[in-house]
Amino acid sequence: MPWNKRLEALRNKLVSMAKRVHDGPWKSDKFSKNDRANEIINDIGKRPHVFVMGCILGHRVHDDKGWETLAYLEERIGTLDIKKLSRLTLADWEKAFMKPTPLHRFYYESARDILAAIQRITREYEGDASRIWSHSPSSATVIKRFLEFDGIGQRTSTMAADILARYFKIPMSDYYSIEATVDPSAKRVLARMGVVESKKPIYIQLTLREMYPKYPGIFDPVLWKIGKYHCFPTKPNCPECPVHELCLYSLERVRSSGTPVEVF
């Protein structure tokens, strides 16, 4: 798609908004509706392995459910200390996931994957999962290291690197391997804006990479916010959207109402 003045202005505004979010101060936020789960995850400095566990548990289910499971595991096991967890057997993990009620839709797979993760962290990172992302590695290195864990695929490994960079402010030597997340909301927002002509995920990812090759995933929180609070599937709230004056959908709505609009 050839870039015109409107698209160029839209790109600049989205990049500016995304940078403000990324460069903002670290703050304790909510990953889950479970307060204890949030405390556990935000304690990444003391228990970095728990972040890896949460990424694994979020696989195949909604991310919120994965983070929440951490709190329930702590209740059933009595601890999330890495040394104590390393002593648990597969039978111990299966019991924790299954009794008195299943904690996860895929409890057998989760028990196996969590056991393997604890063993890998103990064996290859000397019990300190922060070594996965310490010393400013490249984003590709961080993503590759997460992919080595059973139960973590490309989407989750990229999400993990993005959360570390954007939320926990973990320094990396680059961020260009962190792709944007292409979900239904992002597809809708970008299509209405007139940024993409195809709904193919790879097409959308490449478009966002064109827009900001240094860090394609930097757009995720901005697109998510616009989709959640303004660009609804039906009856979108265009007038209050921060990019309404540059959005093709919004401009066409205004034009159809007979109101003069600036031609780019």
C-alpha cells in the first residue's frame, strides 16, 4: 500500500503514542484479577522463575487464567521457592494440578511442562531464571531461550520478551525481533484505520514492522487500548478515539454526515 500524507501522519502519531507507553515509568500493574497472583508475578526480581511458569501456564488458555494458576499452585504446594520446587516429582506436580479440583484445562501437560521448566532452570541457569534475559541480550536471544521450554510457542515467547521489555523495563540490545500481536482487535483497528488491506497475520506483522522496524511489538498496548475503549466491533466511539482525525473509517463517517473534512 503506497503511503500518503494521512498514513504518514497516522504512523507518526501511533509511534509517538507507543513510545510514551514504552518509555513510561515501571509500575505495578494487574496481570490477573487475583491479587496474590499479581504480587507473585511482580516479584520478578526475587522469583524470576515464576514468570517463566506463568508463561507456560498461559499456553492454550487465556493469559489471565495462566497467571491466576500461580497463586493456586502456591496454596497447594505451600511454596514457590525454586530450590523446593526442584525437589518435586512429576507425581507431586500432577497432584497439585489435579486435587482437589483441576487447576488447568490441560493439567497433565501443564504438570509435565512445569516440571521440565524447573529442571531446565536448575540445570542450565543454576536456578536463576533471570539469566535468560540478563546482560542485555538481543530480543532474538530472549525469544529463542523461551522457545526452548516445553509448552511455550512462538506467540508466548514473543509475548514474554515484550512484557519483559515494556513492563519490567528489562534492557535488551535490540527489540526488532519482538513482533506485534495480531489478534481480532488489532485486525479490526488497523483495517478501519486504512493501514492494512489484508487480514493475513503475516501481512499485518510486516506492515507494523515497516512502520517501526526497531520494535514492531511496541504498538501492542496502543492498538489494544484503541480496540478496547474506542474501536468497538459495533458502534465504535470514533469522536473520542485519539487518532479519529487520521482514521479512514472515522473520516468516512464524518464525510457521510455532510461535515467537511480535510483532504490528505
